[in-house]
Amino acid sequence: MIGAHTIGGGHCFQAARRFYGFSSPDGIDPTLNTSYAQKLRSICHLPIDAHFRLPLDASTPSVFDNTYFQNLLLDKGLFTSDSALKVDARTIPIVQEYATDEHSIFTNFITSMVAMGRIDILTGTQGEIRRHCSSINK
């Protein structure tokens, strides 16, 4: 579901490459708003603390609303996957809709959660709870 990042946080080390280690003269990903990148640097200091978290939504991190999508349109997506939503032809219309119509995200999120609730649960050795969402457990 597009929009799961409207609330919550991500680990600093997972995003730091975008505002410290990018292959640009200033080390900032050119798809990231420069002032936002500087703000992230002021919060997420070097050396990177593996346990420190950054808000996924820079404006209202603990509120389920549409500002995450408004921020994406301003190049303020924390992760590369967030920024990709703004440039992918399949998702930009959704980002634009949600940025302007908060009711639309609420309605679609409810539909998505109901559909996910109907997915069969894996038990025993059929599945796993990942320690890190981006990789399969070893």
C-alpha cells in the first residue's frame, strides 16, 4: 500500500547514504531536497548510530494524514523508495491525488488493510518474521 510511510520511522543508517554518501559533490542525493538533507544531517550525526530513527514523514510523523505525499512532491522522501513514488509514471498520479485529497488515502488504505487481512497466514517454517524488512533472515 502506498502510504504506509505516512506514520512511523526508519533507522538513520538505512537513509544516511542519501544525505552523506551519495556520489555528488556535496554527498547529497540530487532527488532529495537540499534543505531537508541538511536537516537530516543535523539530526543524524556521523558516526551513524545504528539505533537512531528518523521520521518517515518530516512534518507530522505521528499522525496518519496526507502530508507525507505533500512532502514527496517537495522532494522530502526519506528513503529512495519514497522518492521513486514521485518519478514513477505508475505512482505519481496516486501521490498527487493523495497530496490533495486526504479522504482518498483514508478510503483506499481501509480497502488495502481489509484485503491484506484476507491473506493466509504462514505458520511454522512456511514463513518468517524478518529482523530487517529489507532482507531475508540468515
